[in-house]
Amino acid sequence: MSASKRFKALEEAFDLPSIADSIESPTLEEVSQALEQAGDLEKQFSKMDQFDKHDEEMDELAGLAIQAHKDLQELGMNVEIRHAGEIFSSSSAMLKIAVDAKNLKVEKKLKLLKLQLDKMKIDLTFKGDDKVVDGQAVKLDRNELLKQLKQINESDK
């Protein structure tokens, strides 16, 4: 059973409104307000130096964790076997901290890049709608439009 049939069956069983009716498109005003907020956030991000500090701190933390890992590895090789397991376990924890610090840095940069790409996409989507076109508009329902298309198709034959 397809997903749309399942949704339809659930709507009928629970007497719910149609999913298509409940989904609302954002208005032009809401979109412009979201764009303004995104612009404000971008200005705030550009003013903040904390991101550079965060990168430096993560690099320093990763360096310290790697050095601690190396020291613990060396210590583990020079003690009795019964004590070495605990030392090697701590060593692997230090290595995990280093990897997590590096990954956090990359994830943060990727999130910022994704936000910038989303903003660019929104900017491009709503950029060229300023043109005014002269003409007439006729409001038709679906059936009337189908009748007119059928007449055009018959006249072409």
C-alpha cells in the first residue's frame, strides 16, 4: 500500500482533514521577515570573534589530548601488565577527545557553510520577482480549463 493511500485511510478512519489542506505555504511577508532575520544573524556572526577563538581552543585541546595519549602509551609499555590495561584505556580516551575536538571544528564550519548556502538559495529564489506584466487574468476552475483545452485540441485536429 502506498504512503498516500495509507494517509487517506488514516484520514477517513479518524475523520481528520486532508494533509494537503493542512499544509500552508509561507506568505511573501513571512519569507521577507525570515530573510531580514537571516541578514541580522549574518551580521552578528561576522562581528563575533568567538568562532576563531573556538577553533584555536579546539586545536589546543586536540594537541594536548594527543600528547597525553603518547605519554600514556609510553607509560603503559613500562609498567606491569596488570596495570597496563587501565593506562591504555585512559590513553584511548585521550585519543577520542582529540578526534572529537577536530570533528567538532569541522562540523561547525559545515553548519555555517550550509546556513550560507541556504541563504543564497533563498536570495536567488525570490530575487527576480519585481517585474510587472500588463495583461488580463481570468479566474477559471479546473473543469472549465479542461473544457477549453479539449476545444483547442479538437480544433487542431
